[in-house]
Amino acid sequence: MLALRRGTVVSQEPLVVEVNGERRAAWADVALVGEIREGDDVVVNIAALDLGLGSGGFDIVHANLTRGLGADAAGEDHVMKLNYTSLQHPVRVLEETERSSSAKPPVLVMPLHGHLAPAAWAAAQYRPGLRLGYVQTGGGALAGALSRDVMALRGRELLVGHVTAGAAFGGEREAISVIGAVDAAARALGWDAIVCGPGPGILGSATRLGHGGMAALDSVHAVLALGLPAILAPRLSSSDARPRHRGLSHHTETVLELALGSVSVPVPEVDLDGWPTGEDRADMPSVLDALHRSCGERHDVTAQSVDLAGYSESGLPTKTMGRELGDDPLFFAAALAGGHALAAAVS
């Protein structure tokens, strides 16, 4: 059952809801539930905060009982997002847009949302004025409005658009499927290049196949099926406390193993000696060995220059899963390499 509770909004910015006498951090997708004001009577889902999740550790407003019950469902849009749930709502989908181009922009498939900002920054450094768009997939947060990174990148014109595809919703444009989103972005929106990957956070079960990282496999197959250049940014970490994610993550290993076609895998040319990351840090030789074993003869490993110092001073996010760039430079270096490779692949 849904863990729903009734509460009262006691602060609008940041959003805080009092539930049974306890003040709790909350988030509301105002495009779905409407405006939220101090004093409003709301229903919140308390599951994530009560479970102590590392990501999504806040209550979610499910309904605003004070001012959120008057929306009109009438309109021309007929495709439902969050269909057959209590949050279903009609959207206009990108697949219905007329295609007018035969362009074949390269696509960078990223493993985590934390790759988005450094990849977009690196792409712009390599090719200023690049029209780079983001297709948000499943695997992490589904709400497009949740990403502060997207807002920052749109504000700095490092992204020209944001499409939420499949189960994801709430972007500037909607698509029913990832392959439909990528195809329309390539042939109808005029994007020079595409970044495709999950929203913030990730689903995980510490098993080989049961995690949100598998969304990258679906995205790779969509890109390959459309005949577009496919680049897979590897999930790397200098210092993740979990051995399965330190160095080359098992998420990326599995995607490379199961992919039904060949992809390009950019790796950073970076010296980690100047970055203190602890005694158990991963080193580049071991990471490269692991990547070459995983790629074999099927996938193309390409070395890409990266500017970690430049990105650290960019004002864009430098924290992932509680670790700062200085704690985990390899994570950010992999994303920067992906952005560089993406921009270099634009014809």
C-alpha cells in the first residue's frame, strides 16, 4: 500500500510539511499537483524518507487538498503519462511531430544523472554553440522537474532541450518511448547531439541485472537500431565504498557484455596522482585493463582528454552520491570524456 499521510505545509521554500507534529522535508511537482502555499492541507507519500534512502530522502506531495482539486482534464492531448495510476495525466507526445531532417547526430548514453552536467560542459568546451539535448529515460527519478542539473544547464544554454521518455514525465517535451524520443530529437528538433540517460538517483538491488543501470542497455539498443553513432560513457569511480562500483562498475560491465551491437567507450586521459582519494582508490591502469577485458574486440575504447580543474571551477555540480569531485575525480573524468567524445563525433 502507499504510505500516505495528511500534513500541513509550514514552509514553501524550502518545502517543509508537518506530519503528526514532525516537520519533514518534502518535494512537490507543481505541474502535477498545482501550486503549494504555506498553510495548505496536503497528502504526502512518506515512504522514501522513512526508509532513509540516500536519494529521494524526502516526502512527495501526492495531492493538495486546499487548492489542487480543480484541474480540468479536457483538451486535445490524449496520450497518458503515469497511465493507469492515480497520477495519470494527458500529454502531447514528440513522436507525433513531423520529421523534416535526415540528420544522424551522435548519442551519448550515460549511466547516471551525475554524468549530465560534466558531459554537457565538456561538449560545449570542445564545440562552442553545440545544440545538445537531453533525453531522460527510466532507471532513476521519473519526474523531469526534479533535476536541478537540467535547470542549471538550460539556464547556461548548455542544453537546448529536455525530453522525458517512456515512464519519465514532466520534461519540456514528452515521448512515449526512448527510441521515439531519440528519433524525433534527431530528425525533428534540430539537435546536433543527444545525451540519453536516467534522472537523478538510481534504482538498485545489488544484483547483476536488477538495477536502473540496465536502462542504458535499452538506450544503446535504441540508438543502434536507428543507425546513429552510439557512445557509452562508463561508470567509473576512484573511491566508491562498494567494491562492485569501484574502478569500472559492474553496471557498465553488464551493459557492454549484453549489448547486441558495438559502441564507442570513451575513457579519460587523466593522472589521478594529484587527487587524494584514499588508500583504496582505483588507478587508471586497472580501470583500463577492466575496460579492455569487457570490451574485447566488440567495442571501441577511445582515450579522451579531460579538464578536471576547469570543470571544478565551472560552477556546475561537483558532488555525486555524497562524494565531492576531489574525493572521486574518476567519476567526473569519465563524464567529461563522454562529453568530449560526443562533441568530437558531430559531423
